[in-house]
Amino acid sequence: MRNPITDVFFSDSQAYKEKHIMQLLKKLSVITVSSTLAACFVQAAEPTPENWFNAGHQAVIDAMHLNPNERHAKNVILFIGDGMGISTITASRIYDGQQKGGLGEENSLSFEKLPYLALSKTYSVDQQTPDSAPTMTAIVTGVKTIGDSVSVNQFVVHSEPSANLVNANKLTTILEQAKEHDLSVGVVSTARITHATPAATYAHTANRDWEGDSDLPAGATVADIAAQLVDFNINGGIDVALGGGRTRFIPKTATDPEYGVAGKRKDGRDLTAEWVNKHSNAQYVWNKAQFDAIDPNTTDHLLGLFEPSHVHYEADRVAHDKAGEPSLTEMTTKAIDILKKNSNGYFLMVEGGRIDHAHHSGNAYRALTDTQQLSAAVQAAMEKTNSEDTLIIVTADHSHVFTIGGYPQRGNPILGLTQGVGATEPDLDMLGLPYTTLNYANGTGYTGNSNLQPAGSKSFKSAAGAWTSGSEGHNPASFLSAVGRPLLNNALVQSPDYLQEVVIPLGAETHAAEDVAIFARGPKAHLFHGVMEQNVIYHVMAEALGFAEQHDAEEHDEAHEGN
Amino acid sequence: MKISGFLKLVFGLGFFCFSIPGLADSTSNIDQQWTEIACRYEIEVIPHAKSKASSNNAWFFWRKPGMIQTQDADGRYGEIWERTSNGSIQYRKLYHADRTAVEYMPADMPTNNISFDWIKLSSMLNQQELNALNIVKKTQVFGRSAELRKGKTDNQTIEVLWLTADNLPASIVKKDKTSSVELRLVEIAPLSAARKKPADVEEIANYRHIDAVDFGDMENDPFVKKVMNAEEHHH
Ligand SMILES: [Zn+2]
């Protein structure tokens, strides 16, 4: 299929080409003009009406040639953008397109090109707006549960300390089933590897915050999440686990190799050493050099923990990490290279875990750049796998209160002030003040005086020279009422640390309740259609991997025995 | 008001705006030489308008090599900064009454561009801030040598009584159109002889630890609910 955007360069009309190219160039900054000219017409320009029509028609022809892949999947890769609502995807698509020198709107993130799409209803058994624990539980077990619960059913009360009660009500995950069927399994995240989303694939607990043994209340018999990861015993254990969260794997008496802070385990266990000892051909790595040195052909079990807590935002990773850490894309490709050695196939979960954190901090820039990185990881996975035998799913656990508003003209910088079609100055609100296209309904960017930053626009970083620390992001404990709105300018709002304005002041921006998207390609991907309950995602994966048929057969046998 | 809140009020919001990246790494020697000390300070905010009540707060400050700790007078809340074995600085907010520490991962400090200037942490003012003030008098307080330093901008005046051997302020007074804010040292002693000692680091290690980044996902946690909704309400 020809690209309608580049088609203009193949147009017969020289005048038409010139006009559109000039229009395009006007919208680009002075800095990008020279590189655009140097790129000499590989630069995007607007399609003609004919291009639009033809491209639209071509899309239908392509759709008519779309053949559902009815085969069973050998491999399943499940990508989760934590908190990656549809507005986040749209804004990231535009940001990514503008970074590439285009107007932006016409761009597609890698996973937006997948052929099948459905909407996912994310509510949990007890929450209209859910958190990551019950939503990921629904995705990987096929059963909705209550808030904060990790792969246990709704009958386990929150913070249930009894291992017996948790075990009696645990929900089998797709990862566990994959292991039982002799597939290899991996978990990759930019969050702590014990955080709710990755945890739901391999652990069972009624409190998502019980990530290390020091998080457990006295007398609790349920194992902490880090221990459940390393003690996972089905068929030789988990094959690949890459992410953050080091301190919950090392004892209090040991110090972190990168920062020197103390470990958090009270039980004295060094789970990183245990990982290496209990698994065959196992390695533990904590920095990029060690990670790069791992040969997938000779390593069968890889644990990589690259930060004491979550790994860096992609926007900060290269510039600021002391020891160096791999990107989500690098972790994904290394995981696939290890897992694909199993001829029975594999299940891999990859989470862009910090999209959610950036949103909670009210910082659109880091949310968009982490989404961009998730898109790169999906692209790498698509290139490393075959759609004939590998089901790739990209979805989110829930959304955020993040909006794209106003009437900005085509190509308006997505992080910028809203400027209408044909306007030479930003649009003004009814107070006579400019405003941004991206905003949050609630959160920390409220412009009243907070206990951490003065009245006016808020920043992700604390003021230079302040005696105390700030925090990661702006985590205020209190606000005063804002008076009017601050006077914004494009340099301020497009800076990476700007926090978009919010209506309702809160200590952290919140999740949102609207549906999220499910993108898919590969075997049984066509079973995603329409508006679905989130727990259907599991059932499509189980169907694709042939587990569902087996389940049906077992139920049938049981019914027979009962007769 | 917390000590950090006070210093931000005095220095963070425009009177001086210094950032000295990288300084923290070159200060360990100075750190070793400085005296281990325990101080009690009081902060008073006095509005010029007679209709408004003044507010008064006391808190403790402790310094020893590799560690700075502060605590409110009632012992409920504190802050701790520690230099780790490899030169990183670990910062935690301490909610003693809840036996909970909120941690700010060292990994995230560069992300935040938090200028963890160890000298400034250890002495509240750094050399550049002091240099911006003129020495007007040499004197004695608490039996120690001190310098009275003064400075002025369009909007405010600032006066610092500086203990030269201890590298700490005996007082900081900032006045602007609406109020004067005063920090005064009320007790000073070697750490070993201090009436009140800092919280034990081993004890703090047993507190529940929460990464500040996770607050957004802990909306149902009773502790997080409390600190996000109740701390320092101004209205
Ligand atoms: Zn969240």
C-alpha cells in the first residue's frame, strides 16, 4: 500500500507539491527546516483529496484481504502499557510523528498497525475505576476480582494474611498454564518486577503492596511477591524476569551494588543468589554491561534487576542512570532470544510500567516518551516473530484522566499551546490567557500554591537550590486555591518537566474509568472484537495456545465421571 | 513548619537561587571534619498585620559524618539524609508515629535534579549563599564565635548569625512586606552529650518503606490517604 503522505511527491503537479511542501515547512521550527531540506523530500507532506480517497479505499481492500489466522499460537507476547489510555496513545502517536519531522497526526505507533482491535471494559469487582492489580488479574486469569488483589478471587478479603486461604482461592494464570504445558515464560517490566502488573502473572496475594517480606504484617503466612517469583516451581521455574525492584530481593545486611542503600529483606534471603543456584544455566545481572554480555544461547534463566525500585523513565534513562540499564526494547528482545529456544513455544509479558507513574505525576512528556518506547518494544517483537505462529496483544490495564482538547490546528506541537487553524497566536480562554492542548482533570499540576512549589505552573523537578529534596515529580501534601490561571508560554509548556494544568488538586493524578484498547495480530487475534470485558483477553490467549480446548475436555470428562 | 519548609521559604523562592551540581561528591572530606552536633531550633513567622497570629515551631537538627536528621518537636515527623557507601545520597521522610518511611530512590534524584548539596544539607546554607551576605560584625553566641551577615533585595532583607566553627546558623531572619520569618538556635551540644538523640538508623530500617512514586497507586492505603489529604493543610 502506498503511503498517502508521501504520495504527494509522486503527484504530477509540481505546483501542488511546492504549495504543500511550503505549507509544511512553515509549520516546522527554524531548527528543523535545514534538516528537512537536507532530507530532500522524504519529508512528509499533506495528501491531496485524491490521495485521501485512494488511501481510504486501499484500507478497505486490505481489510478484505485480511484472513483470520485460525491456527493455534506457538507463542504469545502480551504487552501492557500501564495506564495507557486511548488519549495517551493518540497524544504519543502525534508526539512520535512530530519527533520524526511530520505533522504528527498521520503517524502510527507500531501497535496501531495491528489488524485487530477491541475495547476493554476495565472495572473490577468492586471498583468503577480500577487499579492495576485486579485488571491484570482479569487479563492473565480470565476472572475479575477486587481492587489490590493479585491473582486471587474476589472471596479473599483485602490483605488476607493466611497462605492457606490465599491458596484455596488463587486463580491460575496464563503464565502458570504455559509452564505446565512445557512452554518457556518471561516477565519484563520497567516497574519493579514485583509491582502489581508483572506480579499478577506469577504471584498470588491479597495485597499488591506485599512485594518483599518486610512489607508483610507480623504473623502473615502468605509469601511475599519477590519470594514467589524466585520460588516459582512449575517445570523448572520462570525463565526470564527483567525489570526493577532490587532491594526486595537482597537482605537488609547487604547493600545495593549501584547506590549503596540497604537491602530490604528481613528473612536474610538473597533471592538473586538463590535464583542463580536453583535454576539451570542461570544468570543474575543488575547493569547494562552485564546484561549486554548475556548470551541467550547459553543462558536459560535470566534475572535482571536494574534499579533498587522502578527503572528510569525512558526520557531519563540514558542521561541519568549511574550503572546503565537496558531499554524496554532491549529487555524485550533479549527475553525473546532466550525464550524462543524452546520448540514448544513461550509466553512473554512485557509492561511499559512507568507510563502510569508519569501520569500520576501529571507529566505528559514522560508518559508520551515511555509510550513511544513501548511502541519500539512492540516493533522489535513484531520483527523477531512470525504472525503465523505468534499472537501479539497490546493493551492497557486502565486509563488516566488525560485529555487532548481545544481546537489546535493540524501539526500544532502536541505539548504546546493550543493554536487554532490559520491563527498566528495561541488561542485564548475567557480570561484572555493561552492554554495547552494536553491537560489532566485532576492531580498535581494544579496552579494554586502547594506545600512544595509556589503558585503558578508546576514542575516535575523541585526548584534548584532548595535545601530539601523534592520528590520524583511533584507530590504535594496540600494546595491553596488558585487565583485565575497562570500566563503560559510555549517554551514553558513544551519543556520536559512541565506539569499540565488540572482542574481538581490532588496529591497524585488518578486512573480513569473509560475503556482501553486491545490491539492484536497473529493466531486467534480476530477473536478480539467489539467491546469486551477485560477478562476475555485471557480466554483469547488460552484459546490461541490450545489451553481452552483442554479445559473444555477436562470439564467434559468430569461431567462424564459424574454421570 | 518543617525545617526544610522554612529554608525553602527563606532561600528557595527567589532570594538566592543557586544550584551546585556535583558538589556533593567533593565534600566528603569536609563532612568528616565537621563536628557531630545536636541542635534545637525554633522558627517563628510573625505577620506584620496585627490581626494575624504568629506561629511558632521547634525542631531538632542532628549532624554526623554521612548523616543528617531532623525531627519536629513532638517527634512525629522527621527527615533523614544519608551518604551511602558509594557516595549516593539516600533521602527519606520519616513518619515516626506511623513507623513509616517514604523513600525517594537515589536513582530518581538526578532525574529530579535535586541539588543534594551535602554542605548545604549539613550547614543549611552553602558558601555562595553566605558570600552573598556582607559580614557586619564579629561576635559570640552560645560561647562560640559568630559572624553577623546581612543582605538585601528589592523585596526582602535577610540577616544571618553564623557560627563559624560549627558551620551552622545561630539565627536567620528574613523580613519582607508582609511578615518576618525567624529561625533561632535554642540549644546546641555535641551529639554525644545531647539531651535528645536522633532516631536510630537500625530502628528506621524496620519501618514500613514506601516509594514516593507509588503514592498514585496507593489511594486506599490508610497511611497514604492520611499524608496526601491531611498533612499541613493551610485552610
Ligand atoms: Zn497507577
